[in-house]
Amino acid sequence: MKPDYLIQRNGYWQYHRRVPRTYAGLDGKSSKFVVISTKIAVADDRTGAKAARVAARLNEQQEAHWRSLTSGTPDKQRWQDAVTIARSHGLDYLAPVEAAQRQIEELLSRIETLKIGERRTDVATVDAVLGAVDKPRVMLSDLFTEYEKTQQTPLSKMSPNQKRKWTSAKKRAVEILIEQRGDKALQDITRADAVAYADFWEARTIAEGISASSANKNISHIGGMIRAVDKRLKLGLDSVFSGTRIEGGRDGSRAPFTVDHIRNVILAPGALDGLNDEARDVIYVVMETGCRPSEIVNLSKGRIVLDGDVPYVRIEAEGRLLKTEHSERDIPLVGLALEAMKRHRSGFPRYHDKGSSLSATLMKHMKARKLLPTDKHSVYSFRHAFKDRLKAAECPEEMVDELMGHATGKPKYGDGYGLKLKARYIQSIALTPA
């Protein structure tokens, strides 16, 4: 808040703002200032921290009111401002067709709201309370921008590379839909459009070999974005993309490496020669911890603990978004992983926030050296193999889930399994070169 938005008067904090020249006189008033009490006593909020939050909300409502009085405000902004004004009076914004479905008492209450003070003569307030502003027609070309507004919290936790990949995937899905069906308003998208989009992707899986999983991601991107925007703007859309995913979407699942293959092929002398030190050591850590490669390359120095009774790495959100909330965990280091992390006590700067680059490097090397037994195997196969090895060692199911960063479906109490117990099981499945 700007300093002049909050003042002390008669022992209370008050929102205080000069009316911008652009809006002066639009409401029929000649006052140069808007002054509204926050109803928070200075004695109860010496620093004005609480009052500043209230003033910020009042300022948002006031700006919405000013914009609603101008004829040049875009339809989408006019509708959002009407929603804001309605909420400032403790009401949900309802279009006439929605209001007609409510109880008569609620409608009468809205009318009573307009009788207070000068509200009945305030066009912006009347329009907001009675639902006189049409809902916006959001075009497909605006879909990503509107969706982005619904994702501010997760976006704030993403790393730059995560944001880039997230943005690229969503935007491309929309671009392809527009190429196939034209730039339509969301309200005009039909089931036929959704089915045609799914058919387009299914045809590509047949003709071009694109996996059904990749095709389904694009279909899900569109459906998810439309649902989120519909929920935020209350557009009342039908779920036309529901049930359009392509059958066989699990064709991209990875197969685990066998222990014999890891020991006799991947860890065979010279098999990993040619890889740079960081890429090679990431493989060692992944195979002995079951961590996702992206979790390892984004470790910071403070989350690599090598000097305690049980050396370990801490997987947690730090400048990037973890795949799931359950991914946060401590993983003991043994064998090859421990030796690798001793060589990289400060992490892996070459691949920090560049998981895709690491994956490309590793896959190129493993294919060239014929280290992958089938096309269903990848770097992630180490992670699946780790889980299988734990199960073979009769590791408790809940501990397996905790080490993998999977949801257990049960409430979590305390710190879960301790490092020493986890280290005992991981040590029992440690790999050694053939």
C-alpha cells in the first residue's frame, strides 16, 4: 500500500485515497478523496499491519467501482469488477437467470441492500447487486492467460525451467486446438469440438507413433484449463472434454531394471565411460536411493548431509515445485550413492534446474552403449528397480512409500521412519559392481 492509502483518524486506521483525475466526478460526487474506516483501532494495531490488509481490500473494491463507471472498460474487466463490488456487499454475483432460481427471500434481501445510503443511485452497485453485467466471452486465444491467473500459488513455487516447460505444454495444446477448430469462445465449444480434438491426437498416435500418454496429456491440458477458468469466472460451461481421453494411455510406463542387468551391464567396467562426472554420479545416486533424477540435480549444499551418523540427502521444495507434496523426504546414502555425493558435496551445478538436459545426455549414452534392454526402459527404470528391490527385501510397505515419496493414504504422524532404520533396509539392497 502507498503511505497515503492509510491514515490515523479519531483513534482508528482509515483507508484514504485521492480520486484519480480519470474518475473524478463519474459517480456524481465532487469529493476529491475517498475515506473509509478500516474499523481497526490504532491501539490494537500499532504498526498498521492488519489495517493495511483491510485497506488493500478496500482499495481493490474502490478501483473496481471506478472502472465500472467508465464506458471504455473491457467486458471481462467490467464483469470481474461487478463480482468484486457484489462481494464487498456480502453477496455472490448472480446473473438474472441464476437469481431466478434462488428463494424469493434472497432476492428481496438484495433489493434491501440497495436501499442503504446512496446505493440505489450508484449505477455500479446496482449493476453488481442485480447482475446486470453480462458474463465475459473468453476466447480460446485467451484461455492460457485466464488459466494462469488460477495457478499463481503453484507458479510461485516453480523454478524458471519448470515454469518454461509448464507454459510451453499448456500453450501448445491450446494452439493445436485453435488450429483444428478455430478460435472460439469457451461458451461455444461443443462436444463435437472435443471429440474432434481427441480424434486428431488418436490419428497421430496411429500414423506418427506418438504415445497415447502424450496425446492424453494434451487433451487433459485443455480440459483442466477450461475447468479452472470456468470455476473462477463461473461461466456455467458443460464438461465437453470429459471422457475423451484415448484408451491405452499407460503405454509409456517404464519397466524396471533387474538387479543382474544393473550389476552386469550398467555397472560393467567401461559402460559409463564417456559420461561427464556429474551425469555419471547422478546415475549412481538414483540407482541407490530411488530418487527422481530431477530431485538429485536440484540438491543444494545445505540438503546434502554427509558428516552425521547416517549420511543422507533431504528432498524438499527449495526454489522449485516438487512433483507431489509427499515427495518431501530424507533418504540415507549408502554404497555408490554415498561415494558419488562425497564427490559432489555442493550439488550438481551443471544440471541444476536442467533435468531435461541431463535426461537427454543419459539416454543418448545408454542407447549408444546398448545399456537399455527394451524401449520401455529409461533412466526412471532405476527408480522402479529400487522399489522392487525394497519389496524383495521385505521392507515394510509404508516405508517403501516413504522412501519413494508416494502417498500412503494414511495420516502422517511424527517424522515417519527414522534414518537409521531406513538406512538398514537400503544398505541391505546396496549394489556393488560385478
